[in-house]
Amino acid sequence: MIYINPWDGKNINVPNILSLIRIFLIVPFLIFISKGKYILAGEILILSGISDFLDGFIARKFNQKSQLGKMLDPAADKLTLMAVMISVGMKFHEVIPFMIILVLKELLMIVASIFLLKQKKFPTGAKWYGKIATVAFYVSVIIIVSLKAIWSIESIELNIFLMAITALLMIYALVKYFRIFLLMIKTKN
């Protein structure tokens, strides 16, 4: 097992604090979305996205990369993504089948990462296809929730269409990441 001391001086930095803030922002997001306060939930999600951008930018720009950050940042991303998936599925029932696919994809990625860590290998960073799939997910969610929250429009057909495209992109990303995973387990350290 790989041990990382979170209190190591390199691990206490602005990017890691921002990743922790993203994890803590999940709770108010879930509270607001469950109460139908979509605008407030959206503002929390935007704040989370800004902190995600900033933690990566600061880590690269000021050389504040750390082993903890390499695990904390993707963990914050995955937890936020899964919280959004589950909450949107609970509010818009027609997208539940797609949300199940997306949650399974994320769980498989987490299991693969844990397996690699046990092999003393660090999972690869996000690739372009994973980023595109994630952006497609958030754009779809923003459209679905904004239509309902701002204009009281709920189009089941549009919701299904947007989430179907997102699911296809996520599956494509999963296949590409799985190929990388297979290469990593075949190679020596």
C-alpha cells in the first residue's frame, strides 16, 4: 500500500485546500438541489468548477504538485460528479438509466485506480476524451436544470437526448481509459 503523509509540507498547499473545499461544497449542493433551490445549487456547482480550475492552475503555475493532490483532485472531481448524477437522477426520473451508466463508469474508474495504487502505480491524469465527456455532462445538466429552474420548461425528449449523448461520450472515455489501464498493469514500474 502507498502511504502519503497528508501533513507533509508539500501536501499542505493551496491546490489541496481547494480540492478539500470542493469536497465540502458537495453537502450544500445536495441540500439546495433536494429542496428545489436550483439556482443556489447551480451557484455552488459554479464555485466548485472555479475552484477545480484554480487548483490545477495554481499547482502547475507555482509548482505545488503533490502526491496527495494527485489523488485528492480526482477524488473531489469524482465525488462532485457522482453527487450531481445522483441528485439529477432523483429530480428527473427519465434520465435515471443514463445516470446508472455514468455512475457505473465512475465506480469502475475508482476501482481501477485503487487497483493501480495497490500495484504502486499512479493512475493516469485526465485525457481529452475524459474531459470532453465531463464537459458534455455538465453542459447537459446545466441545460436540463436551467430550463426547469428559470423557464419552468421540462422536455423529457430533450433530457433523454442530452443524457444519451453524454452516456455515449462517457462510455467512449471508459473504453479508452480501460486500454490505458491494461497497458499500465502489463508494464513494470
